[in-house]
Amino acid sequence: MHHAYQKIFHLFFAFLLLLTSPQVFAGTTGTVSYAPFAAANIPTLSGMMLIILSLLLMLVAFRSAKNKNSGVNKLFISLLGVSILALGSGSVQLANTLVAAPAPELSNPNGGDADIFENRLNTYVNTSGLTQQITGVDVSGIQCDNYVGDGSNSGECATGLVVNSGVSCTVDCTAPEADLSITKIDSADPIQTGDSVTYTLTVNNIGPGIAENVVVTDELRFTLASTNGVGNSVFVNNCTIVPVSGGEDISCDLGNLTEGQEVIIEMQVISGNAGTITNTVEVSSDTVDPDQSNNTATQTTVVNAPAPTTSTVTVIKNVIGDDADPNLAFNFVTNSTSSAALPVEFYTMSANDSPRVYTGLPEGLGVRLREQNVPENYALTDINCVSSFPDSTLTPDLAQGEITFFLVAGENITCTFTNTYTAP
Ligand SMILES: [Ca+2]
Ligand SMILES: [Ca+2]
């Protein structure tokens, strides 16, 4: 199929690219801070929450002492509040004051900091032998869009998370995926041979991440007639012709595309012959694309041959009957409303003769085909005319042995005159 296209089409491509510069990120690391956890029975409260709670409890204890003078309850509530205040304050202080050497694990029993690295799933195993609590996670200086940090993600190292000995938490800084898409539309369909059609390719990064090293490939080898077909190609910006087995492709290096970034490529095609242009483009990048279904686009464009403006008339001689002589000549006369286009012609035809063909006849020409002086025992029994245009009215006059009609532009009419042999 593709070879057929190669024979049919001669294409001319011109590309226009709209690009912006790629985005660059710094490559520093972040930090997970942790500290020993002293109250495993209250695992879900953050340090600040513990302070607030302890202050409330102390307020309750104060009012209880003032209003009810209930010694036992006052003492109990006051002690509880102070103990929680101490715990909460300790947690906050540990986060601010304890600085340990960066470690890939939560290995220091006294707490510390662990590095967070870009482009990986950072996993922190608590090997300290004690229960630890995450006191802070800093990803402000690194590319880590996958990290949520609000405690809603199970297993994520979030501030306040209690990590039991031997258990791990994670900070997901894997590179985000980027869903690239490409579409291709044609400016006209169908077109005529010699016409041009402009294909518009639209590349879009749906995101969420940056698509790195985006390349658009047009498998021109399946579309073009030959290498001569791209001899006159003009490419702007980053599109180049790439020799491949079986022909040439087009490759466009678009660099990095940020989320939402769109690139328009315009491709002009000039058809050579009738048929159908089928062309496929593909977009790819170094970044993981979760949806490959929108990475290719195929467009077809029908190319019609220009409608003929002149007409053709064909006369066929047919003779039937058991004893009919296929070599017997019958007399014909053809004339028209324009002697220049179709002068009066007298001629003979037998059933063995090739059809008589008149070509290049102009639109509106009136034509008369007539069989006359029919030989004895060969009655003219049918005049059957067929037009290439179904709407044409063709009414023979069998008694007169003739048919007249006016030609429509591009019309082809074939008339068969049938004589039937009748034995004497
Ligand atoms: Ca995609
Ligand atoms: Ca189309």
C-alpha cells in the first residue's frame, strides 16, 4: 500500500516551529529530620498540637482549682497538662537543635537529619533501635513534586509521623511523568492534483512533569514517492531529514516541554497525482509517558484528478443471429452542431471492427449518430446508449436508426447499434 503512495505522490514540506527555552532545575538535596519519640501512646499529635492541648488542660486545672477546690482532680489534671507540655516542647526543641551527620537511614538513636535526593524514591528505615518521630521534612530546595507531606499519604515521612524501630517511611522524589499528545489536521480534504494542503501538527505536554528531549518523527518514507520528493523541502528550526531504510523520515527536536507547553508544526504538501495521502507522525521523549495512545496521529487526504472538460463518444457495432456475418459492413453517418469539432463523417463498420471513438469533444456539442441503408435481412433492432453521467437523457429513435444528444462537459457516451439477422 505504501509503495503505491510512493509512486503516486510528490510532496513538499515546510515546517514552522514555535519553541521556548527548556527549564532547568538545581540539583541540591533536601532533609528529613527526626528525633527520638518519647510517648508512643500519643502517636498522632504533632508537637504544636501537644502544646495547645497541654495549655488547655492547665487552664482547666486552674479553673478547677479556683472554682471547685477539688484537690485530687486538680492535681491530676495539672500533672497531666505539664507532662504533655514538656513532651510537646521537647519535640519542637529536638527538631531545631539536634543536628546530626546526614544518613541514609534513621540510624542515630538521638535523632538527626537524613538527605533527600531528587529523581528517586527515598526510603528511610529506622535502624536506631528506638522509636523515632519525624520532626521536619525540607524539600524546598529540590525537585520533588510527588511529595505531599501533609500526613495523608500512608508511609510518607511527614512531620509528626512516628516511625517504630525497624519500620520505614518514604519521600517520593521520582521524576514526574509527562503525557505528551500530538494531533494532525489537514487544511483541505479532498484536494486536486497539483493543489497544496497544509497539515498542522500540535504537540502538547499535558503534564504533570516536564517532558525532556521531545522528538517528533514523521515517517515520510511511507508517504513520499522517492528521495526526489523531498529534494525541494525547506525546514525551519529543528526539523531535519533523516535518511532511513526505504527512504527518508523527518525528525524534529523540540527539546524540553513544560507542562501545558504547546508546539505547532506546519507541514505543506503538494500532491502530484490522484490517490490518498496517508501520513503518520509520532511524538516521544525521554520522560515516562503514561498514555501512549495519544502519541501518534495519522491524517489522510484524498487527492482527486481534475475533472475532464472534454467528452468522448464511442460507437460499437453489434450483430446477432445464428447465421449472422460478423464481417458484414454497415453504413453509418455521424454529424454534429459544430462542423469544426465533429465534421460529417460517412463510414462503415462490421461487428469485427474496433469501436469508433471521437475524443476531445466540447461541452454543449449536439451529436447525431445514425445507421442507414441497412442490408437486407439485417434489421436494426436496438440502439443502446450509456452515459458516464447517470442523469443524461439518451433517447434513441429506432425507426429513424439514429440518436441525438448534447454533451455535458467531461461526459463519455457509448452507443451500441445492434442488427439482428433474419433468415430469408
Ligand atoms: Ca501520551
Ligand atoms: Ca483528512
